[in-house]
Amino acid sequence: MPLSQFDPANYDALLAAKVARTCERLAPFVAQPPMVAPSAPEAFRMRAEFRIWHDGDALNYVMFPPGEPHNPVAISEFPIACAAIQALMPELIASLRSQPELRRKLFQIEFLSTTRGETLVTLAYHRRLDAAWESAAAALAAKYQVALVGRSRKQKVVIGQDYVTEQLRIAGCDYQYRQYEQAFTQPNADVNRAMIEWACTAATAQGGDLLELYCGNGNFTLPLSRHFNQVLATELAKVSIRAAQWALDANGIHNVAMVRLAAEEVTQAMNGERLFRRLAGLPQPLENYQLDTVFVDPPRAGLDAATVSMVQRFPTIIYVSCNPGTLAENLAVLAATHSVAQFALFDQFPYTDHMECGVVLRQRAAHRT
């Protein structure tokens, strides 16, 4: 997001315009007005990354205007970042300026923080990292009480740990999540909490078992598990599976089976087209699950055609989308068998055109088996 778009005084008007645009795009499929979850106008991002610009003795965070890759703009303040990142940024760059071992061929810095202020910093280099760098980096991490990762081509050096532990209070319960460096996490913690609580409300009284596609680090999985007898959660990324399994253990959740499968593979398994050895460890055969509800939170490309067809057999579909365009494409197919019962919008990315959507779809009576 270009900081030129940052305009907290007009946040409400900007959000209203974005809501109107999104509703217009989804109007063919959604009749009711949405529940809207706004963001805080400032200090909402738990992640940030910057290129580093060297100019003699100067060392600055920079960003580039859209379409201008050779026009660096120095960043002295980043008001959309959470308080922990905002406080750390000027102190960290000042320390790096004065330490040749840490600044040499440094080209990017990434921050990952939590609502409790635990922070991980990644320093990326165009050179190999040696023992001298590691010693200096360890001192830097200790000074600012952060975890630190150094990266260069085919090299990763971890100082302390390569993750942070987030804690979110959802519907009166606290859940701990492990968020790994450079793995996907929701960037706006408060809006993410609103998304999870909306999904849990949608799941209330559903009963039976849940199939979840694209479960990531268990962001929705943990709280949703309270509303179902059993949960079959699937994800392809190994680091996300590792984080989700840690979260299940840390939170004492025992009714979730985690399987490393892509959505396309889940569809093949549900259709009986392929047998997967990775399903052999389930607590019961796939066909014994009472899967009446499916929860999906796909990437921007949305659900592929085969997966859309597969989820149409479910009485209830809870769909969270980061792309209203591909959501509309999927709804154009799903509308043949389902109608939208609930609609919500979540402003994960203020001051941009991006809008997170949530819909609950119920199977039409004529298609129930």
C-alpha cells in the first residue's frame, strides 16, 4: 500500500465506498446487506517488509511507488504497522547503520509481530553469512529482545527461533498459534479475530463433522473445532501443517485430524478417484465422517472447478475469500445448488481495493439428499 493513500481521517468514507463496490460486484448472488468488520485506521499490520537503500553512510528503509522500481522513497515512519514494529523500526535501522558487519550487502528487512509484542526480524543479504555476522546478529537480537533470522542465497541462519507465538481471544477462549518466518499469516490481527468469530457463529448448531480446505496454521481450525464432533483439516504447505499440528497440541484440541493434501487431491479422495496413503492415519475411514459442513479459505485464485463441484454436495458451505472477483466466479456455479444465507465483509487491508469476504451458503431443498 503506498503511504500516500494513508488517510485515517477519511477511513470511514473510504471503507463505505469499498463496501459499496464489493456489494455491487456480488449483487447477482447476494441479496442481503453485509455485516461489515472495520479495521483500526492506524497500527493494524502485524507484518511489514522493506527494501534497504545504501547511499554512502546513509541506510534507509525504502518503498517504491507502483510502476517505479528505480525510484526509492525513504520511509521514516510506517503508521499502519502495529505499535511493536513502529517502535522497533527507527532503533533497529540506527543500530544497523553503525555496524558494518550487519549492514554490508543487506538489501531487505522483514518484521513479524504479535498482539503481545513478540517480534521476529528477518535480515536478507546479497552475501554469505559467516561466524562474524552471526555473533553481531546475536548481540542485536539480545539488545532488542527479538528473534532474528538471516537469509542469503541457499542459507538461513536462525538466532533464537524462526517463529513467533500469537494468542487470540475468540468468543471467550484464548488460542495460541505458531507463526513461522516467511509463512502465510493473516496481517491484521483484530480483523482476523472478527473473521474467526463470524465463522464460529456461522458454525454454531451445525453439528456433525467438518471438512476444512486450506487450513493454514490452524487459524480457523482451532476455534471451529468446538462446534463439530470431528474436523478433517487439509493443507498442502509443510510449514503450515507443522504450525497447525503444534497449535492443536498446545491448545489441547483432540478432535482434529490434520492431513497434508491439496484441495484438488481432497476432491479426488472425496470422489473416490484416488487412494492416498496420507489418509491412512485418520482416526476413521474417510467415508465414515459425517461431513455436512465444509469450510474453505482459498488463495486469490479461488476454488478450482472440480473442487467447486465437490463442495456442492455439502448442505452448508462457509466460504472466506480474499478476492471478490474469484468468489463471484465460484458463486456463479454454486448458485445452482445453494443460496447465500449470510454475508460479511472484513477490511483486512485498509486504504487498498482489497476486501475480504465471507458467505454462508445453504443447499437448496431440491438438491438435498
